[in-house]
Amino acid sequence: MGIPIQVQHTQAEKNRAAMLANLAKEQGPTRLYVGSLHCNITETMLRAIFEPFGYIDTLQLMIDPETNRSRGYGFVQYREAESARRAKEQLNGFELAGKPIKVGEVTEKMDHSISNMGSVLDDEETDRGGIEMNANARVQLMAKLASGNQMRPNKKTAHLLRQTQA
């Protein structure tokens, strides 16, 4: 007959969607912004750093199409808000490849503005090529990851950690 049919959500469906949205707000954000990354960081490396804090739903590293290298920032989406909170607490300011990374919560406004800004956020032109992580930085990373999981470092790592802090 050519008459369009409009299908609308029932009130129960609207209530269920609102309840899920409120629950997500109460639990806290699960999506994190990760910035000040070295241009040679890959998604695999980023996943290895963030995965010990919890199950990662999605991980997105922004890539420059001209150079095929990292633009210096990305996003990590955890399944649970607690995992995102722990990762933010443990990794914000953590030194990776010679520079502290920035880890923060993503809001809808921030998400859209960051994706539109591109590489303006983290200029990597002055960085050296390659990822450099000396023994001290590796020991500190392992200790930080272990403390987030209530694990104790082995004797050798604990000894190295004490030496680097002295």
C-alpha cells in the first residue's frame, strides 16, 4: 500500500536502556585515553601493558596513514570499570620509552574532540626512533604491574627495584 510503518520502543525497553545507562554511570567509566606514547609503540605493546589490569574489550591505537606509525595516542576499553580505574591509577605518569604516558577517563565530549584533533595532542617529531626501555624502566614496569595485581616480585626483581630506588 506504500504507507510507511513506524516502530517505536515500548516503555519497558526505554526503562531498561535508561537503567543500563545509569548503572554504567554509577560504576564509572571503562574507556581510557592513553597519550604521550612513543611513535613506535604498537597495539600489541600497548595491549601487553594494559592487559594485566583486566579484560580489554577494545584497544585502538591511532595511526598516521602517511607514516604508518602511531600518532602518539589511543584508547583502551575495559569490560569492568574497576579494571579501568586500576589501570589509570597505576599507569598515569608511568615512564614508557623515556617519557611519562598520560592515562585518563574518556567522556563523550572528549572522545569526539580527541578524534578530531589528530596528532596535535602528542607531537612525536622530536622523539628518537625506536623504543628504548633500560633495565631500570623494565624493573619499575614489572613492579608497578605486580603491585596492581597484589603479586609480589621475585627476589631478583625486588633486589633490582631496591637498587634503582636508592
